[in-house]
Amino acid sequence: MPVAPRARGGAGQQSSTSARRGAGRPTARGTIAVLAFACCLLARAAGGEVLRVDTRPGVSVPVYAVWRPDAAATVVLFSGGAGGYGKIGDDGWPASGNFLIRTGKLWAAHPLNVVMVGRPSDGIDLGDGAVRVGAAHLADNAAIIDAVRARSAAPVWLLGTSMGTISAAATAIADDARKVAGVVLTSSVTGYRIRGAVPTQDLARIRVPTLVVHHARDACHVCTPHEARDIAAKLTAAPIRRTAMLEGGDGERGDPCGPFHFHGYIGMEQQAVDLIAAWIRKPAE
């Protein structure tokens, strides 16, 4: 995989002037053509590249992307909480503790393109489930998927964790053009009092293979294992659906709904990533 120069600072710290200066410049080793993707290269990072995708009029979303020529699929990662991937660390990788983000190198070790979705420039509140199922967020996600498909012919999979499962499910439901190949929901939001909770969505409209992953000891009060077990039954149109209830891990600490507890697969990250990556390559019930 090509290694690019390190970028310092988060994507959100790049000024609009700097982004404009970077727009249209050729990038090394066959990286994104700005005009073809309707986005601007913000920075090159040791692991990947930070791009800003134009999604709605006057709005853009930064994404951190790692491409590889042998990719069997592209995984688009929606983090939990208020979304985003945090700042870029000294190693050139996003430094967020979120399960999907902190395991970035593990995902990239598989034959996968890895795309981490940042926060939109207009500041919509992705900590609100109602926003994650709203028209603005879905428009952002559709534009990101289009940009990804323009860069790579590899099938696109949507992966969400915690609040990110609301985004992944809603985006798959809205995907009438069948631009995505599959969905993975990890640590799904199941609490019905949360707007957009996965079981409250019209899951029968998801018509692609779907994997539901949950930790048997997830103690988050809105992401309960017993309710997560029921999600697959609602995926009536998915050609393949599976629930993987994981056990194991250690070193849990902090908020049970936080990334360093069983909710975030603490101590068993490699096992969780390997299971999901293998299923994406060969979905089976």
C-alpha cells in the first residue's frame, strides 16, 4: 500500500483557504482526482488521506480514506456518539477511541478500502438519532458513497457502531439504487426511546446481506444484547442475515456505553474485526 507523508491536525482544522489551494493539484500514485470526486484533498497522512466531499449546497464532509489495489470491498465506517473520527495522531491515523476508528489499522490489514466518515461542516448534531435518520445526513452519506464508488469498483459495505448503527441502517434503507453491497451493525442502538433506534426503522427495506454483531456483556442501557438478538428477524428482505453474539475481552473501564467497555469490544478488537472482515468477504448465515 502506498505510504504518504504525515498530516498533522484533524480534518476539521484545515482552513477553507488551504483546501482551495489543494484543490485540483495532481496527487501521487494514482490517488483521487479532485474533479472526478467533487471533493478536495485536505491532507495526506501516513496511513491514508483526508478528503472533503461536497455533499449538500455549501456543506462538505471530511473523510479519512485508505485505499489498496487488492481491495475486495470498501468499508464505510460510521462511528458512534456525535460521529467523526477525531484528530489525526502522530502516526498519521485518526486518534478517536471509538471501536471502528481505533481499529483502523486492523481493518486496513485486510484486503479492504477503509473510509471513516467525519462530521459535516454545517455542524448538524449526529449525537441526535433523529438527525441520523434525517434528510440532511442521508444526503451526505449518499454523496460519500458516490465518491467512494467513483474511486474504487470494490463493493461498498456500511459499518456502524452504537449511534453509527442508526446511520448505517437508515442509509441502507434509503439506498434505492442499490449502491451498497451489505451492512454490518455493531453494538446496535436498540432502546426505543432513542429516535432512529435500529429496531424502530423499516428494516424490511434492507435488501442486502446484513450482519448484526453485539457483545453478550454489553451493559449500555440503550444497546441491550437481548434486544439486539431480535434485529435479524426484522431483516425479512435481506438475502443473508446473521447475528454474532460475541464473548470475551477484558480491561473494561469507564462508561458502559463508552468505547473502552464491552460495548466497544475492549480486549477483543482483533477477534471482532477479523470476524466481520471474513463475513464481508463471504457472507453466510
